[in-house]
Amino acid sequence: MTGSADHAAARSWLLQEWISALISAIAAATGKRPLIQLGAPAPPAGGGLGQPVWHELSFRLGPEAVMRAGATQADWLSLGAAVLHAAGIDPAAPEDAPGAARELLEQTGARLAQSLGAALGRPELSGSVRDAGAPDPVVAAAEDLAVYQIQLSDWVSVTLLAAPGPALIEALAITRAPGVTPPPQNSKTLDLLMEVELPVSVSFGRAQLPLRDVLKLNSGSIVELNRTINDPVELIVNNCVVARGEVVVVDGNYGVRIKHVVSREERLRTLN
């Protein structure tokens, strides 16, 4: 028998692996890692342009052994157009964008299948994408849909829904694969790591420049970053964003006043 803790751990692991696979697929297709925000407002359940369009990543492990991904038609088109733009196809033809978004999901499914195969001892596992209707209301309630706001650029942002199928959660919960089961409450190993020093840095923003512009930089040059003066800076520990805050001056030295500590899941998804 599997308990609620096993199912919760399996669901959390699935969502982490899914969003990590999606981020990697987007980064590979566009050359930029997107920013992810958890808990964004979900699109309306039905009616009008806000109705989500659903796709399923199927892994041949039985009915409901799927990961569902949903977004409005406009957001799917924006996602596909961003991929085509990075490939130099701009403006993208409306009929090409859905195919680009689907290819992105195919890449995500392939990456997630590798993680699932390793966790379940099924290295031959593969994933495929198919169109699907909305999850059954009972299933959706049990799955507690996860909502992600994905910032692709300063002007392109999409909202995606994720729903792991119950059979997929059960398969992982039964297997109790390493990294899927709940972590121990007390760990002597963790105590030993508490004295390890980690590099801490602050990011004011980022910019991308053509090589010809980089070669022109000299003393007095100004590089415009992708943040305004009112946006929070990021506190990065060991290449992972752990908090956001504002710059302050303490005894003549710069410092950061922390305004928001990111969640564990968000930290995993903002790895640089």
C-alpha cells in the first residue's frame, strides 16, 4: 500500500522533472532560459478565448499514465512563435506556430521519459504527445493542477497548466525510487554539510549583445540590463536564485535587504 506522503512526493517529483524538462527544451530551442513563477492565475475553465487547450505526454505505462499540459490557444501560439523567432523565422506564419509548440512538447516528453525510465528502472521508456480533452473534473481535483507563469522574454509571457495522471503518480509511489520518496526528517549528512561555504552573488540583471557590440565596449560604455531600477535584484547562491530584494548601503558597503525568499521548487527551476 502507498500512503498520501508517497503520492505527494511522487507528484512533486513529477512536476519538478516536467518543468525542468520543459525549461531545458525551451533553452535548447531559443538559446535563453525562461523565468518561471509558480502559482500564477489559471486560465478560465471554459468558454471564449481563455479556454485551455490540452495535450498529453503519454509514456505507455497504462491508462492515465500521462502528464497533461494545458494553455490557451493564444499562449500555445506565443510559445511556438518564440521558438520560430529564435530560429530566425520572424514573423512566423500562424499555421507554423502550433507545430513548433508541439515539437517543444515532444522534446519535453523525451527528456521526462529519460527521468521516468531511470526512476522506474525502465530505460527503454519513451514519451509521445497527443491532443487531449480537459482532465476529468474528479481527476483534476485529485491532481490539484499546477500553474506556471513562463516569461520567455520582456514581451512574451505564457501561462501553462500541468496535471500528472494518477496512474503515473501511483507507479512512482509504489516504486519508491530514489529522489521520489519523502526525504528523512533528520539527516546526519545534512548536519555535516552545514559548515560548507557557498559562493553568494547578486544579479542586477542580464543582457545579450552581439559579438560586434561586445568588441566595441570600452571605459565609459553603458550596457542596458533587462531590469528597471524598481525591480528587485536576485540573490544567487551556488548558481541558484534563493531570494530577491533591494540594494542597501551598510557602513559604506553594498548589501541586499531580502524581500522575498523563493520556494524550494522555484529554486530548482531558476538554476542558472
